[in-house]
Amino acid sequence: MASGNMQWSDGLYGIHGLGKGEVVPTFELLMAHKHPSDRDRVRELWADLLAGGGQGALLHRVIDVKGRERRVFSGIQAEADASGRVPRAHGFMVDITQSLRLESQNAASEAIEGVYAHKAVIEQAKGIVMALLGVDAEAAFQALADQSQHTNAKLHVVADDLVKSASEGNAREALAVFRLSR
């Protein structure tokens, strides 16, 4: 720790966009590649660990030599000697950029699919409200939304219930319980 020099694995060089032997790895080089918004948190973790040893972990961002942002998880262990001084620390860094990207893409796809999956039934319910109450599409949607809020049920559930009632010939009765704001 006193020298500031570090030993990096091939993987750590790779996360920074470097090859082994291109630079001398130091703590300052490591910190220079931290995202500016994450530097203080990383420095605080190191300061805490160097004050008396221990373990720490952190999600943060690294900016590689090509300017690409990488999301990483770092784990650090600082071993204090009998005097409480920390002569050395070791740890690891895992690039989770691709995993987070895939997770975000999957979540977005599921959200979009969910919206479109319910769109048809909501449109059917709007049509029923429009036909039976003689209102425009906006007022029909508002009636469904108001009922959703009043019953604390999701909009697509309210719409599905109305469509089912209509298919059973009970649309007027189902609409009678709606709290309509006319």
C-alpha cells in the first residue's frame, strides 16, 4: 500500500481497455479510470479499509481508455497487521456491463409486451363504453381509468371484466356500477 503500486490480472487490464505491460498499474491510475461521479465513493471505501482493514464491495463505473463506460463490481480485502496498519490489500473486479444491458433489455421487452398484451382488451372496453354511453374515445378511456382507480384494480382488469360482461349480454349492468364523472 505504501508504494501505491498494484498488480493487475489480465482481466483487470482488459476492463480498462489495456494490455498487460502497456502501463504500470498504480492506485492513481486505477482511480483515474473511475467514473467522476463514483470516485468519491470508491475513495471513501479505500480510506475506510486502509484505516483498519476489513472487507468492502461496491458497484461502480470504470471509463476505459477508449472512453467506454463499464459497470463493475469490486470486492476488496485489506489485511491489517498487529499494529493496525494495512500493508497490502487484494481484491477483484467483475465487468457486469453486458449482464446489466441484457437484463435491462429483457425488462424493457417484457414491459412493452405487457402494454401491447392488454391494449386490445382496453380498446374493446373503450368501444363498449363509447357505444353504450355515446361518448368519445377520450371520455371512454377516462371512465375506465376512473373505475380502475376507484376499485384499485389494474386498468386491463377493469377492461377485461367489462368485455366479459358484454360477451354475456350484461354490459349495461356492468357499466351501471362505474362511477362516471359526467
